[in-house]
Amino acid sequence: MKAHDGMYIDGTWRPAAGRDVIEVVNPADEQVIAQVPAGDAVDVDTAVRAARAALPGWAATPPAERAARLAALRDVLVARAGEIAETVTAELGSPLKFSQTVHVGAPIAVAGSYAELAAAYAFEEKVGNSTVYQEPIGVVGAITPWNYPLHQIVAKAAPALAAGCTLVLKPAEDTPLTAQLFAEAVHEAGVPAGVFNLVTGLGPVAGQALAEHPGVDLVSFTGSTAVGRKIAAIAGAAVKKVALELGGKSANVILPSADLARAVNVGVANVMSNSGQTCSAWTRMLVHRDRYDEAVGLAADAAAKYGDRIGPVVNAKQQARVRGYIEKGLAEGARLVAGGPEAPRERGYFVSPTVFADVTPDMTIAQEEIFGPVLSVLAYEDEEDALRIANGTVYGLAGAVWAGDEAEAVAFARRMETGQVDINGGRFNPLAPFGGYKQSGVGRELGVHGLTEYLQTKSLQF
């Protein structure tokens, strides 16, 4: 598979400072499909300097022109959607149809939304005898994960560009080819040199160098809570702003009045989507004790249908991690009703769609993020018990509530300590703010709330 052997910095592809490389592996067959350079602190410094040099010009560019570049970027992504989807499938293992509709379709919609927001947003307003300006925060260091490689890039790059910021992107080492295609799209869309820069590399090397760089004004990171803490500490030492989208252990609360079959089937599909590698996945299904056995049976039947429909997890380390959690669930007394720790195929990093019953809130599989196709079904006694279980983790990223009466579901959802809740299967909204409570992060992505993360406020009094 074609890959650039350099970094995209200041509008051109240039050689990396060192000779180290990263091998890109197809997780479906374990074959090396490409190599990209493993950037270091020198590459990061070069990229940040380019971004700083480009900042005054891009910040002064009228919002309408920034909107036009974003619209052009969206159009390039549309034109190259097939190629991008095939690349995501090759380096992430996602089934091609899912890559087309979700991994590429969703970020195209997000890019389009920021083209519209950049043109319509009020970057200045009158407040009494003051004029209040919303100005770009500066140079952004964006560090993105592998699970939704294009979406996570667009969710950071599009609002940053709309705000007038320049940026340096360090993508996940497992999925750098999608990032290179995005850099090509930025170039083709006519974004000025230095406004967007790409450095591929390892997190502890290039990622840390980017977070530590004094020329970076905001670090936007999506990934594990453990790494998020380290980045927050680095940024805190320099009084540098961070936006962190971290882990999740979201609850899918099925109230007694709900359509149980629909709630269970949609809940299982949510967990199995992207092979369970979704931070907002509803990995804890909460069902009233009176209907628990029925729900467990429905969940087991639904999971069995996904055996040949989901792709592998991203790499061997992730496969071992997920299988380890399944073994931990068995060791702690959870009852396996679908799947299990055994690898379903001899080749590729596949994990069987797995469902556990008799899970208690204190079990490891009910508290820690697994990031694989593993669902825990928990019983609750009454609504207050369900709320206690739902809020009983360190995370608060997403969730779902099902009830026969929408008002009943909304009332419960308002008491959940989480950033986003789907009511009776509500659809994904690319304009709604996405982000978490507690250890699921700081800040929001998507829509106008995502745009404001990249702005700072100045007031002039008259």
C-alpha cells in the first residue's frame, strides 16, 4: 500500500530527521502493508515552527475564506471517500461497508458542519460598552487515536481551522496511512502552507514532544485516561490548555416499561460496532431483575449473529488485552453466555463477540474499559439502584436510556453523570457536543461547543 516516507510540514512532504520507521500491519491477516517514518522531537519542532509562522496569516484570514477552505476539504474527502475507506479497512481491519458509512461518512459530515459554522459564527459581539472578540487560541497539538482514525482527526482539525488556529497532528501509530491521506486532502483543498502539519511517530516520543513543546498553545488528545493524565500534567506545568476525550464505561439502562427486545438488540449492536473499539460504547446493560433472564437470552442470541460480521481488533496487544479481560470476568464469577476468550480464527487479531451475565457492579469487567466486543449484563432492583450502578464508575462519557414513555427516560437521563445520553435509540448528531464527565475527559468536541474549545476571549471597553 502506498505510503509517504516523510512528514507533511509547511505544505510539502519532507524527509524525517531520523531513520526509524513504523510498520503498518493489517490486523485481519497480520501482514505488513506499509512503513512510515517514526518522527522525533526534531520533526515535531520543525512542524511547530511552521505552524507558528503560519499562524498570523491564517488567524487574520476572514472567516468566510476559512469556511471556503473547509468546504473544499469536505469536497476532496467526498471525492476520495472510496480510497480512504479502503485504507481504513486495511490498517484498522474494519469491514469495508462500515468504513464507508461510519469511518468516512461521519467525518465528511463533520467537516461540512464546520464549513458552515466558520461562515456563520459570531466571532465578535457587543456587550454593553464592550466589544468581545473570539480569537484563535494559537498553535494546536492534536494527538489522535486509532479506533476512528479519520473522524478523530477531522473532529480536531476542522474546528481548529475554522477558529483560525494552525496545528500539528500526531496520529496513532497503528493508523498513520489515513492521516497521510487527510494531509493530501488538506493540500488539495488549498489550505495555506504551515497551517496544517503532520508528524507520524510513537506516542512516548513524538506525542510527548508535541505536548511538551513551548510553541504549542493547546493540546487536544483523544485516548486512554492514563495517557490523558500525563498530558494534563505536562500541560499544567506550562499553564497550557488541554482538551481531553478519554475512556468510558457507558451504561445502557433499560427501564421496565421499555421495549425490551429492541433495547437489547440495539444495545448489543452498539457494543459490537467497530469490534467494540468505541470509547462511548454501552458496555454495561442494566436490566430490571424481573426481566433479567429474558434480556440475557436476547443478548446472547443477538451477539451470536455478529461472529462473522465484525472485524478484528487493531493489533496483537489489544487482542491479548481483551481476551485477558474475558478471562478475568470468568475468574471473578461472571457467567459466559456468548463468546469467550478463545481466538475464533487462526490468523488475524479477532475476538469473539462476548456476553457476560451475573455481572455485579464491583467486578473488573463492570468497572474498567475493555475496548473490545464484550458486553456485561447487570441486574438492578429499582430505579434508584439502576442510577447508582449507572453512575458507579470513574467514567462518564455516554449512555442510553430506554422507556415506554419518553419523559420517563429523559428524567432518568438527567440524573446520569455522563456527557451524552441516547433516548430510546436516538441517532448520532454531528452537531451535538461530545465529551465526558469525571475521568472521561475535559472539554467537548463537535458542533459549536467543539469550535469554542479552540477560541480565547478578548474584550475591549469603550
